Amino acid sequence: MEKSAKIYVAGHRGMVGSAIVRELKKQGYTNIITRTHSELDLCNQCEVERFFEEEKPEYVFLAAAKVGGIIANQEALADFMYDNMMLEMNVIHSAWKNGCKKLEFLGSSCIYPKMAPQPMKESCLLTSALEPTNEAYALAKISGLKYCEYLNRQYGTDFISVMPTNLYGPHDNYHPTHSHVLPALIRRFHEAKENKLSSVTCWGDGTPLREFLYVDDLANLCVFLMNHYSGNETVNAGTGKEISIKELTELVAKVIGYEGEILWDTSKPNGTPRKLLDVSKATKLGWTYQTELEDGIRLAYHDFLNNPMRAER
């Protein structure tokens, strides 16, 4: 990408989109365009088509999505599928129609089968059943990456996709029930410390294994891939390291300074037993993550403390 190229970041107010904007500015890109939801409803096909016809962005980072944790996914299956499929199809289709040089689609590691061999390679996509608790979201993301692939094959576009592992960092969602595991733990242990609670109860039994990537590291990879990768197969984005949810809760408690007891509610779901990405493709391309988990949690906690509106919602 030329430093003056017109770059559209869809979802620039979200955790991933805002990190991509920060990274682009850090690297000297000067022509970044964004739109808020009130300015452009990505689920509205006519609005999206009009935007692309008027602006003609040369490059697109598609980071916009409707996201949430286990509860949110279970309560709003239809909403998660509809909103995500509509917005991604509208953006990808309009980018193709208006001659976009390159588009990068941001997905999620939940696209891979629940019982996929670990660590999960990009090639394991669609080889067996998905995790039921986030199936609707996963199907929408699979549709997006496949549409990019099909446009490449049929029309010769240069549309790529990136599948991040569990993300965390600045501008995360700290909702008490609708957030992902790490920001939810940050809020829970912070409130327990503030209220001097003797114990904190967490979901499941703590045995599932998860991988976490600091969002600014993902943004760095996204810009890297836009400049150095073309291909139909997606690229995994992660650290290649995993940690049990039990160890994660202990690490979050340590960072926050909570010294009470951690209890487990085994009546609540664990989710996928293990989810680790094979990141050898990104490594071979010349990229690796920079932020270790404990350092990243400290940065995320600082963000939580300094964003009271986010902490309250």
C-alpha cells in the first residue's frame, strides 16, 4: 500500500478496527477514511453501495462485526448470523464492484471445528462440526472468507482473510455478561477487589485451554499481510501459546491485585475444550507477536480503568 493510498477501515471504533487505525497512522499512512454506524449502516446495502461509489477506497480492512461471548451468542443466534452476514457481504461485494485493489477480511478462530486437531491449521476449515455455542457467528464468518475466496477465483480479485485467536486490549467490551472471557475477568476481579469480596466465582471448571493475542499485535499483522500476502487460504493470527482458563484467572487476579478465593461453577458451560492456532504460516511470512500475556493484561487493565463509560456498559 502506498502511504497516500485511500484506506477504508470498517469498524474503526471497535477493538480491532481502532487498533488497525493506530497501526496505520504509526506506519505513516495518511489517507484513512472511516464512518460511524450513524453515518453508514453496513447492514444497509444501498448505503454501502453509495459509500463505495462516492469514496472509491483503494484498500479495505473489514474489521466491523457484531461480537459477544458465550451468553450473547446463545441468546441472539439469529441476530449474530444476520448482522454479520449482511454487513460483510455488503462491504465485500461493493469493494469488488468498485474496483478495490485489495480487501482484508477479519474473521475468528471459532470458524474451525470444535474437535479440530490441535494446533489448528488453516486447512482444517469445514472438516467437522462447529462448537454449538457460537455456531451462528462462525457460519457468518466462514461465509465472508469463502466469498472473498470465490471472488478471487471467479474475478481475479486480491481479497484475503485473517483469522485471529482470542483478542484483548484497548477498546474492549467489559460488559459483565456479554463480553469475552478475558475482559469479563478483568471487570469481575476489579469489582471484587473494590468491594472487598472474599471470593470470585468463575464459569466451568477452569480446564479449557485458550490462546490470547494483544490486539495491537494483530493490527501489526493485518497491515503486514496487506503488504506481503495474497492467497485464497486464510492466515491464522495468534501467539502459538496456550493457557488454561484457571491459570488465566489467577494471572488476571495477580495483575489486578485481588487476593481472595477463586471458585468454579461447574453447572456453567466450558465451551470448546482446547483452541490453539497453528501460526506457522504467519511465522514463515516473517511475522511474530510482540506482547506477552501478562504485559498485555496490564495494558488492558489500564484501558479498563481509564475508560469508565466502557467499564459501566
